Amino acid sequence: MINKVGQIMLYVSNQDEAVNFWTEKVGFQVVAEEDNGEGMKWIELSPTKEAETSIILHNKELISKMEPELNLGTPSLLFFSDNLDELYNRLQNKDVTVGDIVDMPNGRVFNFSDNEGNYFAVLQK
């Protein structure tokens, strides 16, 4: 039986730029970096050391060659924040594309785009 989400795999065109985006702009940290010595490299990121779920950045081009039938589309991720306004302002100050903050029945939410044009959302309940 599944009891939690462990890792989310994001397939990106440029791993170095993606690491920079998630660490320098969003505030995640690198948890691990693996390289099998044969061109396969992946980087694990998380918002905190205590986070139960992490993001794994994979090279989209390499994965598509290894597994052509795999769906490499970006998942629709919803992050939670205790201080939505502070995060929103920080992302804007780092030239991240952000949408308007919207009041929803379950809380306040906005979306943001990474350096490859993928959109993610943040919710404060």
C-alpha cells in the first residue's frame, strides 16, 4: 500500500540551469547528486532537509533516448507555503515569471514558471 509520495521526477533540457533556478530562485537545496559515469546524471532537490518529498532532475534528451515511450511532460505540481506573500515577492525580485495571487475557496494561490516555461502553483491555506 502506498503511504506517501517519495520523489517527483522532472525531465529538463538543461540540468545545470534547472538546479540554479530551484536553488537560487525558489530556495530549494541539493540533497544528492548522482552520476553513473555513462552520461546518466540526476540531481535531488528539496525545500528543506526534513521534507518527505523531493524533486529529481533528469536530462530529458537522454531519458527520451533510453525510454522513448515514457511521458516526459512536466507534472502539475502544487506546493504549499506558510508565507505566500514573502515567497511571491522573493520570486518577483529574482525575475521569476509569477501569476497574480488569487483567493480560492481553499486558500490563496499563485503560479510561477521555471526557466524552461513549465508552470507550478503555490497555495497558502
